[in-house]
Amino acid sequence: MIDEIPVIKVRAHDCVDTTDELAAEEPLEIRIVYGENHQRETKNISVTMRTPGCDAELALGFLFTEGIIKSAKDAVAVEHCFIACQENRQNVIQVSLNPGVQPNLHNTDRNFYTTSSCGVCGKSSINSIRTVNQYKDVVADNMQISADTLYALPELLRRQQDIFEQTGGLHASALFSADGRLLLVREDVGRHNALDKLIGAALNKEWLPLNNNILLLSGRASFELIQKAAMAGIRMVVAIGAPSTLAVQLADEFNLTLCGFLRGQRFNIYTSPQRIILT
């Protein structure tokens, strides 16, 4: 699924208002129904972010790789559920197991992403983040970053990615000052882990909130990465790759400047362009 959204495309020192096609990102809640016919139980197993499509395959694959079911024959039906949700999205899928099939539910609690609301549409996921974000009401910042400063960031990051140079297989998150000085960089095989490491280091240094810093992501910008940035009070995220639709929505909700496709002397501004200076 692809959505078209408004964007400001920056090339050197010129910019133009246009549109961009982004991969959609929405949460999917996976439920199972199991037990004998006279005593069926329903259990929420997981909420995972995904691009809508092939949801039945995703649910079955997840249940199998997590060891909850042993084969596709364990399931008698896989279908979307309609629930009362203001977004009216088909973001709940229910897998009904054959009577007599006992799912392995050990450690399934670690998979369930709980929210304060229904948790199966972008708006409710964003609302749940707002309720626990202690920096959502940070005084509005006056940070402004020149395009030239942003152009220099990828090379500054690349010089610090020692392990990436050796393996080519790591994601990186880097924290810069408003004038483009590299302050911290962390790497990991998982992009979410890299950002968690970076924010953990900033916590140890008592730097939070990071509302006057730039976060650079070595890959794409997903919902979870923008969520983590918002939780740390970050106001500007720049990604080498593309953002997802839900990442853009979340960045807009939190007045967070989100840029993508930072390569050479070009990038796209998806939200809050007022912090970018184009000379």
C-alpha cells in the first residue's frame, strides 16, 4: 500500500512544494482463538507495525516463528475483525485454531505492545504515546538548521562507523548539535536498538530533553523510531532513507521536523519545515 503526501523537496538551495509516495505503515493486532468447542478463549498475542497487505500470511508466519503454532494446519480460519475504531481500519486479524490444538503461549506477553486505547489505528497509537511522553509540553524551541549543515551530516557519521566499514551490516543513530557537531553515535544490527543505545547514553549524561539536537538515522524512518525520538524530546530527525506514512503522521502530531532521503545536496522535508534555513 502506498500513500501520497505533500512534501517540500530541497535541491542545493532551491525548494519546491510537491507530493511524495510513501509506503503505508499501520499497526496490526494479532489475536488467537483456541480451546475446545465448548470453552473457546481469545488472547491478544501481538501488535506489530506493518505495511497493510498479506496480513493473514503475516499472522501465520509470526505465530509459527514465535513457536506458538507448529503448522498452518493448526489454524482453521484467519480473518480480519471489525472493531469500534474511529479510523475504521482493518487492523485486527484473528487466527482461530482447531479444537484440540494447544498453542504454546510461553513468553507471549513480551510480544504484546499495550496502549491506552484500542491500539489498532495510527491515531490511537499516537494518543498512547502522548499520555506517557514527559517532554510533550517542552517549551517551543527556537532551533534553526541550515541546509548546508544537514548536507554535511552523512559524511560526519560515516567517518565514525567503524564496524559498518568492516561489515556493511549495521544501522547507526547519531546525535548532532544544532551547528552540526557530532556528539554521539551508536550502531547495532537493529535500527531500533541503535537508537535505544543512543538515547540510553544521553540519559546517562543527563542530556534529556534533546530538543536542541539533530537525530540522524542511517536508514529509513519508521513509526517506532519517531516514537523513540519524540519520547526523548527530539525536535528534528533526518533520515538517509524514506519515512513511512505513520512516521510522518506522528512527527506532525509532535511538531517534529522530519526530513528524508538526505543524499548529496538534496533532501525532502515532510513536517515542520520552519526549522530549516534555505539560503
